[in-house]
Amino acid sequence: MTDEKNLNSAQLAAEIISSALPYIQSFAGKTLVIKYGGAAMVDAELQASFARDVVLLQAVGIKPVIIHGGGPQIGELLDRLGIESSFVDGMRVTDGKTMDVVEMVLGATVNKQIVNIISEAGGNAFGVTGKDGQLIRAKKMIVTKKTPAMSVPEIVDIGHVGEVEAINTSVIRMLLDAGYIPIVAPIGAGKDGTSYNINADLVAGKIACVLKAEKLILMTNVPGLLDHNKKVLSGLSAERVDGLIDEGVVHGGMLPKIRCALDAVKSGVPSAHIIDGRVDHALLLELFTDEGVGTLIDDRTSKSPDPIR
């Protein structure tokens, strides 16, 4: 009985692996840009699950590029150091002292932790920041605030918060060609050498575009894009997403992620995915099954109000 039970389990595992073959063949040799963040970065089991997924992707001939966040870790160290945090439109105001902490946390602690967990899973990872090899040229983000009483918008200085001006792909391509999984911390430098903290989603989107990646994958702490009834919208055209934004279905913290994904698709990335990083093996489920674990946005021309995946 035990042998039969073990055989049935083995056959089920073989069927699952076999069903993934068409996806593996389709993505082999392609580049996937993955923004790693949220619960998957702080939960030990999800960390290990993510690392194994990434190593498996590389093992079957796919080229993953990881861009990571680290907001909670930055906030924790700022609190321990007695440095007060403040936010404008969801962005951390980053003065000189805060920027030093950002560089320490993202470039040293978090980046190296991710390299280590992937190495422990049997992969070859190499950590860099956007300042290494002039990978990310950045410029200061200009934030404006306007109220009905103002005749002109007020410029709000949020310090060393930047946006991407250019990406030097040679650094990433060199690492990929050498068999490494690039792990990128979203810190850039301006023309004058000033350091900037950049939103990891935005960095991932820009890198996906310039690398002409097959997919952009944004890991989050939500099931995906939800409709008014809290149902996950799994497969959407870029045109449909524009409509959902106009209808107000996309709002709050999801709006920047959706805009990032939408911009990538409109810039030539075949598809973008917003997936639930709280699910074990979320990457494999999204890439190698029909069901997936999030929202897929692609450049299909379907007019259906809710296209299927």
C-alpha cells in the first residue's frame, strides 16, 4: 500500500513537471525581470521558496533579473537610529542621513541577503546597485502640490528621491552572459554623482524595457488587480487597463504598480504580471500554469470586458 501511494505521488509530480514543458520551451533563452518585495522578502519560508523558483528558472534556460525593494527594512533601521521618517504621496522624504541608511540597507544588507539565499538554493547570483558601472543614471524627482487656493503649484522637496533617466544594460548583460543572476538594488546616481533612492517597481519596469525582456513580474502583498466585487482580474489587455484606470477601479497603492506594468507593455514588453508574493512558489505558478496567481497584462487587442488568461 505504501509503495502504491508513493508511486501515485511520484506520478502526480511527473505529470505536473510534464505539464510545465510547453511553458519552459516557450521561455527558454528569454529574459524575465522580477521585482522582489513585500512578504516574500521577510518571511523565511517564502524567501526560500522564491530562491528555489529563481534557481529553477535559470536551470531550465531562462534568464531572471531581480530588482528588490526594502522599505520595511529601511524604516526599521531609521527607527533604531532615531531618524524620523516622513512621506509625501507615499514616497519617503530622503535627506542626507536617510540616504546613507538607504544605501546601507539596500546596497549592503538586503542585496547581500538575497544573493545568499539564492546561493544556498544552488544558484549563481551577483549583487549590484544602480551606482555600480553606472547601471542607473538618475535625476531628482520633482514633486508638486497644488490646492484650489494656489495660483501655481508648489514644488515639494523630498530630497534624494529620484527617477530613472537612463539604464546601462551592459552591466546586466555581462552578468547574464557569465551565468549569473543579477540582483539589483534600486539606487542610482545623478550626473554629478549624487545618490538617489528610486522606487523598485519603476526601476524594474525601465530595465524590462531596455533589456527587451519577455516579461515583467511585480511581486506584491495582494492577490492582483481586483474589480469592484473584490474579484481578481486575471487577464487584461493594455486597452482594458486604461479603461479600468478611467473608471476608478485602479486606485491607491495599486495605481503606480499598474501604471508601471502598463508602461512596460506599451513600450514593447510582451506581458507584465502583478502576482501575490504571499503564495508559496508564486513565480512557478504564474509562469508554468494556466491559472496563475495574479493579474496578467499584455498587448492583446481583445475587446472583451474581462479577457481570460
